[in-house]
Amino acid sequence: MKRELRVHPIRNGTVIDHITPGQALNVLKILGIVGTSDAVVSAVMNVQSKKAHTKDIVKVEDRELKPHEVDKIALIAPSATINIIRDYKVNKKDKVILPDTVEGVVRCANPNCISNTHEPVISKFTIDKSQSQIRLRCIYCERTISENIAEHLL
Amino acid sequence: MFAKKHIISMRDFSRAEIDHILQRAEALETFASERSSDILAGRILAMLFYEPSTRTRLSFETAMKRLGGETISMVSTEASSAAKGEMLADTIRVVGEYADVIVLRHPKEGSTRMSAEMSDVPIINAGDGAGHHPTQTLLDLYTIKRESNLRNLNIVLIGDLKYGRTVHSLVYALSLYDAKISLVSPEELCIPSDIKEDLIKRRIDVYETTKLEDVMEYADVVYVTRIQKERFPDLSEYQKVAGSYRISLKSLKNCKEDMIIMHPLPRVDEIDTDVDSTKHAKYFKQAFYGVPVRMAVLSLVLGCDV
């Protein structure tokens, strides 16, 4: 039987590998690829991985990521790697780095938090990486978010 | 150590810093009732209260005046520019030009942290929504220090442990003193899981129960909070629950001789008035201790030596 690749290599663009299983669609959302889009994109979910049991992969053609997009991806897929592809070759490969704080990236889950008002304030969170599941703490109201972080991304 | 520092949340304090404030309060306690001082003469405290307050507002005002300072206050939000839709951030910038220190109570959580970012003068949090009220926690610790002991403390917290901001800040501060903490509440009002996880992470001895009688005899301090009617879908459920957490002379039968009862006040019916005349009742003394503690905080953030 002929073996086929699930997703073909891309010529130029970005491959986001080792995404936490089930988060590929949220990664696409972070990249603004929702609804109708011209972007050439491949996404595979829950495929076998050597490092972890399963993983998701997203390939986006002719596109490199902006720093704030990488910060957001790190929050929902802290083990992800970002591979820049040029002419079918991996030009650069970096693991996402979970920062100690994020600004303007996540909306506080507390509707009564000052960061959810008309006051001139940008949401800021500290990131607790000491546990297996990361935990964000709003620096204003101190409410924490540890589950469904993707739902709170701005 | 504290000059120009904002007082926002107990999470900002180390145990050494708390001890420093409590020592300062002890040094100033004499000025809270017997005689006055002029160490804050020429200094102005602005009181911005966007929500009602009795004890906090009056004790800050008393503290400032007993130390020779002056106070200015926003009378009510209806009569101020807040009613015209002014942003809190702008109010803080303006008032900071008039006063040397600002005490702020605001309904939005995190409002004081934001104000601190905007302000050149120290901001003291007097309650931000369901968030923090650090001077209440400091006066609670001071009461324990003066009337019981912060070392080897066995404390019981009773009532609404889910929504009560007083309890959350106090529990965090007590963890710095390695206190043994018993949490007594109906199941629907137990302490939030993230706070409990924090305590476990800090290796604090925590015991949870729904029955007051399980822990009463071991307690050095019993800290009572109000269970609010609106937390329950129907009145009969509330009455059933509230009744089982009421402190009466009967519930004091097996307690330690030197056990003290505290309450942040206002009390509704969580403590029978018969209990007021017992040696255990320290809640009115606790309200008084708000003055020396706030004197300590004001003098420290204003950089005054005693």
C-alpha cells in the first residue's frame, strides 16, 4: 500500500508543531484565520508524536508570525515550536517561550475588574509556570485563569 | 521601607513588612485615644469613597487627625465629577495634585492597583469591590497580636468564606505566620479552590468542616463573618444555614479560657448580643485597633519617623 503524507510540505511560510492536542483551531483563531480566508492553511489534529502521545500541527503558507501572536500561542500550547520555512527548508526553528507577564493579550475573566471598563488600562497578567497547568493572574483584580485560556484571548 | 509605597493588596507584603507596620501601630496606639501628636502636621489625606463606609472612613479620618494631619473628602459620587462620567484615572491625577496621600474605596476590583499606576502620591486601598481591603487585614493581625498571639496560632474562620474579601486577605496573611487554619462554612459558601490550593502549596495546615463544634475547643481565635441572605435562593435555606453558624453563650461552653472572638463588623445576628459582655468578645476592640493601624500605615507611606 502506498504511504502518503497527511499534509504536504510547504515552500514558504510557518509550521507550528507540537501544539497541545485539540488546540489547532484556537491557533488558527489567534492567527486571524477564521471564517472565509484566502490563507493557504493545513491543520492536523491529534496525530502521533515522538515527544508526547499526540499533538496538533498547523502549516500556514507565505506567512511569518508576529511576536504577540507567538505570545498567545505560548499560552495555549506551551510546548509548540515555530518553524520558519523558506524554499522547503527549515530556515529557523524556535520553541515558544512562555513570558513571565503578558500585556493586552488576555481579557480578565472577572467582569467587575477595572481592566474591563472604559478606564485607560491595558490588561496585564503574570504567568505562574510552577504547576503542570499554567495559571494567569490578573495584576489588577488578582483573579486567576487556568482553564480554557483560549476563550479569554483578546 | 514604606515611604511613597502604595498599599494595595496583602500579596505585596512580606512578613517582615507586616511586622514592621504592627510595631509602628503599637508605638502609635497611645495617640489613638489618650493624647494627640503632630507628626503629620501640614499633610493632607484625600478620602475618595465611591461606596458606603462607616468604620473604615471614620477610622482613617481619626487616624489622620490624631496625628495632626488634615483630611479632604469627596462627599458623595452623586455630588462629584464621577456623576458626570469622569474616569477614575483622571480623578486620581487631579486629587494627587491636592493631597499627599489618597485613600480609595471603589466598586471595581483592581481599581486601586490601576490608580497606583497613575498616581505620584501613595494610594491606600480601602476596599476595591470584592477584592482587597489590606488595612482591615492589618488591623485583624494587630488585634490577634494584642489580644492573643500570632505565634502557634490556631484560628477558626466561620461564615461566608466564598465571597468574603476580608477572609481571603486574612487567610493569605495568616499563611505567612504558619497559622493552623480551620474553615467552617456551609458547603455552598466554602473557600474558593484557588485560595485553598495556594495554602496547600505553602504547606499550611488547613482543616475544612461544616460543623462549628468540630473545632471550637481548639481555637485561639474565632473569626466570624456575616452570611448574606442574597447568597441563597430561598429564605428558609438561609435561615437554616445562618442559624447553625451563630455564636451564642452555648457555643462557647467548651472553648479555651483565653479564646477571642473577632468580627469585621457590621454584625447582623451572627453573634448573640449576650456574648458581647464575655471576655472572649474582642470585635469592638478590633474596630478601635483600626485607628492605630491606619496611623501606622499613613505615617509610614508619608515617610514620617515616630
